[in-house]
Amino acid sequence: MDAAPRGAEGFRLGNEILAFRFVATLSERRGDPVERIPTPERLGAWLSANALGEPGLPVSEALLREARDLREAIHRAGTAIAGGGVPDPSDEALLNRWSLRHRARLVLDGGRARWRLPDTDPARAALAVVALDAIATLGGQGDGVIKRCEQATCGGLFVDASRGGRRRWCSMATCGNKMKKANLKSARARSDDPAAHSGERP
């Protein structure tokens, strides 16, 4: 499928996994959480930014609440798997209910795979695509290992398909850069500390 545009509408879109990009609509989970889909319009914008509908896709308040429930079920299930466990049966049941709503069709358009949504309730159908992606990813249908981002305030999820399994962040463009800047700042602080050069201990 088409890669999502990066940074569109202020969303975090650097994750390769659609379902985990959706999880990132609540960012800074281990710090001061930032809700990136506070309104139905913002959920519609996120779907559009991820090639799951045209701009202005209609979304109701009720569907927004359901979408957040779906998002958190994906996050809990992924976190459980990343920790070596299994998802809670209630989260699996929620994801499975969403998969039954799948009515979008994958079509070839100009040499690219795209999701074509039904005319009736397209936003719900788009979210079902997200749920299917979550089920496939959480169920191990792709390559790699599900991990939780190591950036201190993030808590996002990603699939590590790197050689040697050394990937640490959900997105190099966001969390990876934060970690590098933090490490650089810490290294500079140590180099400016006279005690560090003299071998003294605080």
C-alpha cells in the first residue's frame, strides 16, 4: 500500500505499521499524553493522511469513541506481546469484532495498491482496515518482533525487522532524534563537569 505522508496534519506517521501509527494518535504515553484525535474531524484527517479516505471524511462523535477504544485495545495487545505475554481475551474479541466490519476493497490503481471504501459509513470501514492490520501484525504474519519504544516518554509500538534486532525506537524521525539529542546533551554536560575530568565523585 502507499506509504503515508510524513508529518501531514501534525500526525506522527513515521511508523511502518498502519495499526501502530494509529496507536501514536495518543503520543507521549509515558509522559504528558497528547491526544491527536480530539475531535471527529481530526480522526477523519488522520484517516485521510493514511490513504484511508478523502479529505472531509464524515466521522461521528460515537465513532470517535469507538475508534479510541480500538486504538487502546491495539496498544494493550501490542504491549502484552512486546513483554512476552499474550493479549487479554477482551482486547482480542474487540479486534475480531472490528474485523467483521471489513468492507473496504484493495484495488490496483495506477500501479499502486489502494483501499477503496464503501459509500455507506466509509470511516467505519477505514477503521476496520486498521483493525485487520493490527490482527495481522499482532498475530505474527509479518517479519520482525513487536517492541515498545525505548524513548522515555513515548510508549509507542513498532516491529523490529532490523538485522540483529537492534532497533530501539518507533520512529527515527521523532523518538530516535529525541534520544540522540538527549544523549548528546548528557555527553556535553559530562565533558563540562570538572569532576568528570578530575575523577572526583560527587
